[in-house]
Amino acid sequence: QVRLVESGGGLVQPGGSLRLSCAASGFTLSHYDIDWYRQAPGKERELVASITSSGSAIDYADSVKGRFTISRDNAKNAVYLQMNSLKPEDTAVYSCHIKVYSAHYWGQGTQVTVSS
């Protein structure tokens, strides 16, 4: 059974940092591209960062370029999102996502709140 579990969210002051983790089970993560999405209250879900299965290609939303870094450790079946210089507008529930053939899989999400 494919399962994704995010962790690492929390409350942080503007300018602070957080590192999110996405632990995968039930499949071999190294075979798949993986994404981080976020959804703020009242807003549509937004693609934040993507990384290919080998890690050779990475893409970011313009709103997080230069501040967020996606990485993966295929040996640990995990993906990470390092978030620096956080802003209040980064407040959202962050979820990891993979597509296996035509099926989409999401984690339950982790809340990130940026506030003073």
C-alpha cells in the first residue's frame, strides 16, 4: 500500500527556517518523481517544488525560488523540503505527492505557520 507521511511543520517567525520530511512506504520511491504542494486557507493548491526520480532535475515555484530547496534520499525512501527566509505568505498545509501510472497519492499534510 502506497503511503506518504509528512512531518516537520510548525510555527516559525518570519525569516526563520523549517525542514519538512516526506517518508514513503509501500513502494520504491527512487522510481518516481515527487512533488511538494501547499494549500493556504481559501486558496487553490499550489505546486511548490518538484524533483525527478534521479534528482537530476528540480523545479520551483517562482514564489519560493532561492528560499526553498527540495532534495531526496532514495536510500531512506524520503524527500525533504528545506525552507529558509520564511514569510507569512508561506503559511499553508504542505503535502507531498507522487503519481504512479494514473494514480495520484498524497500525504496527510503538515501545517506550516509563519507568524510573529
